[in-house]
Amino acid sequence: MLQNLIKYTLFTVACCATLLGLLGVILPLLPATPFFILALFGFSKSSPRFQQWLLNLPAVGDDLKHWQAHKKINKQRKPIIYLSIVISFLISILLLIGQLFLQLMLVVIMLILLLFIKKLPES
């Protein structure tokens, strides 16, 4: 039962990450790469069929296959990823003026995400 709960939770997280990643492809301020990597991880543990679907997406499939094989991000894309993360989080933080807890939470999430991207090996 616990395994099913974990599987469904990972599937749900992967679906949400996929939606955010797809939005990130359309919206220039939302970073798509970390969401697609998270989705790939979630689907790899919960649904091989959706994992294959994600790997075959025209816009991101090749990058995800490269990530899956080498666990590396393209060196030229890292600055763009950093910039889009910072801009999108700063806009969100500014929209939440007066809600200090939410602003601090977003700052912490942004820093964790930036650290995660920084630690990823480059190709």
C-alpha cells in the first residue's frame, strides 16, 4: 500500500512538473528544464509509458535523453536557466508584497533551485 502511495505521489508530482515545464517552454520567464528533469524522474519511478512520452516530446525530448544518459546540462544553457529562474521568482516575490512568509519561502526555493542547477555537471 505504501508503494502505491509513493507511486501515485510521484506520478502526480511528475504531471504537475510536466505542466509547469510546458508552460516554461511557452513563457520566457518560467524555467522549463528543472521541471522536465523532475518530471522525468517522477515518471521513471511511476510510469514508463509517460516517461517514454516525455522523452519523445519534440521540443525537449532530445535534451531529456541527453540528461538521462549523461546527467549533464548544456553549458551554454546554464546562464539562461539562471536568469529565467531569478527573473520569474523575483516577479513572484514582488507580486506578494506584504506577505513576508510567502516571499521568504520563494527566496528559499529559488536558492535551492539555483544551487541544484549550479551543481549539475556541464557538457
